[in-house]
Amino acid sequence: MNFDEPVQGHLHWTDGEYVDGRKEVLKTIVILSVVTVVEVGIAIGYEKLANDAGKYKWVINLLMAIFSVIKVIYIMGTFMHLKHEKKGFILTVLLPFLFLVWAIIAFTVEGSSWQYMRTWLNAF
Amino acid sequence: MAAEATLHDDQQNDNELWQGGHSPFRLGYGKVMMWYFLISDTFTFASFLIAYAALRFTQGDMWPKAAEVFSSVPVPSVAKLLEKLGANPEKLPLVFVSFMTFLLIASSYTMVRAVQEGYRMNKWGVVKFLIPTIVCGILFILCQYFEWGHLIHSGMTPTSHSVATKVNNFGQLFFVITGFHGLHVTGGVILNIWLAVSSANGKFDKVGHYEMVEKLGLYWHFVDLVWVYVFLCFYLL
């Protein structure tokens, strides 16, 4: 860290930092591409996999969600430089997303409930 | 004093920084505000996608299958080329949209390289990596244009459904969410063009740093980030 420029942050890199940064970014783009290829592969074979797996369809869905989270971690961490920021800032950015955990659970449960009401009403 | 001297370097600097006059996050004001804007924008997209999840759950098994809806390559000239090569352009599920995804991933990579060249104060390096970013962005918008056209011709609009999409909800959600994302891409492309022109004119050499490249880089990565989830919801699951 160069403390001559504390107000603007770290905006000038040394040769060493530049070389390390390039390597890190190259590694990240390879990981992102591989994960995307695997995701698309699973999605194309989704019907067959889901039929073979039967009631374990949720495992495939969970796997897809995990792959997406991996991609987001790499994009935010490396590309958006978040993992090199100060801890307080990382928490400032990430903590608000805890609200979304509630929202996702609440609205998917609500959706299932609407579906139930719809089938129930159709009976009349 | 003795206790203070044993503090970790980083912590000690923290204490100094909190005394005012400096950013406690050791980041420029503009960069922090860009992050806050992106957090709020995340909530906008999240509410769209959560609405998608809720409406999808109300339809149960009626919800269309992605491999059936997005089964063809909608660009006429590319489709002709594929036919010549012996492939059926009507039966290539998810191939076209995977190409769109790779366009965004590739543009994210070139963008982060432009930011790194900015750290080195390398003016033409920044321009060199911004140009492929802009090209990928424009190609992405064109791909979306062809895909929308294809879907609208097949009968899917915000108020109606085609044979493959089965329910009206799918069209509504698809056009609103990918449209809003496309709007972000369009805005990003315009800002990136401005950025490349300003860099080439030496605007940031005069300022003394290339923080603006980093700020717009954050925005561009965010557009890629949102696409990860749009891709997951509409095409993968």
C-alpha cells in the first residue's frame, strides 16, 4: 500500500503488482469459462438428468445455484476488486444482501401457496 | 503510547484515518458511491427475479422448458451458415444464449485489463482494452435484438404466449427483465465509448489517475453479474 495517496485509494501499481494482477485475472477468466461450460452442459441435458434422478431434481437445481454463486464470488472478488478492499467496506457491500435471503424464501413459499389456491379454486 | 506502538500496522492506520480528512475505506468518494448505486440496482433486479420465482411457482408444471423455448439460432445469416455445415439451426438448444454469455464474460475480462492498464497510467493500453469491451457490448445488444425478434415472431409478447412458452407470465417476465438488463448494457456501452474517447484525449493523464476507468469498470462487471442470474433463472433452471 502506498500511503502517499490515502484519499483516493490505491490508484498506481508497481510492476510486481501489475504482473500479479494480470495472473490473477487470467486465472479467474479460465475458472468462469469452465463453470459456464459445465452449467450449459447440465442445462442441455437437464430433462434427461432430471428424469434419471427422479425426485433428486433439487440436487441439480442446488448445484446450478452453487455454480452461480461461485461465478459471483469470482466476479465480485477479483474483477470488482472487492476481496482486496478493507474488511469494513466488504461488510458494507455484502450485509444488505442478507435481506434477499428472506425475500427469496418468503416469495417462493407464497408462490407455492398461490398455486395451491388455484388448484383448490378450480375444483369448484 | 506503548500499547499503541504494539498495534498492527493496518489497525494503527485505521485509527489515524478515522480522525477525519481521509476515507475510512481508503477508497475514492466516487468509487464508494458507485458501489452504493450498484447495491441499490441489485435490489431492483432482485425484486424482478424474485417476482419471476413467485410467478413461476404458481404455474407448477405448466412452466415452459428453457431448452424448448430457446432452441434455435435466430440470426438468419448464421443459421444459413450452420445449415451449410450440416447442423440444424432450429435444434441447437441454448447454443446462442451461451454465446451471448461468453460475450459478456470476455468483455468483463477486457474491462478489468483496461482498469489494470489504468493503474499503470498506460493511456493506449486502456484504449486498447476498452475497444474489445465496447465491441462485445454492441454484439450482445445485437444478439438480444435478433433473439427478441425471433421470439416475437413465434408469438411470444408481453401479453401473449407461443406454443413453446405456454403461459403469458413467461413472456411478461422475459421481456421486462432482459429488457431492463439490455438497457443497462446499452448505457454501459455509451459510457465506455465516452471513456475510451476521453482516455485517448489524455483527460485522465491531466487528472493524474484513471479512477474513472475503475468506476465504470465496476458498473460493467455489475452488468455481467446480473446476467449470471438472468441466465440462471431463464435459461438454466
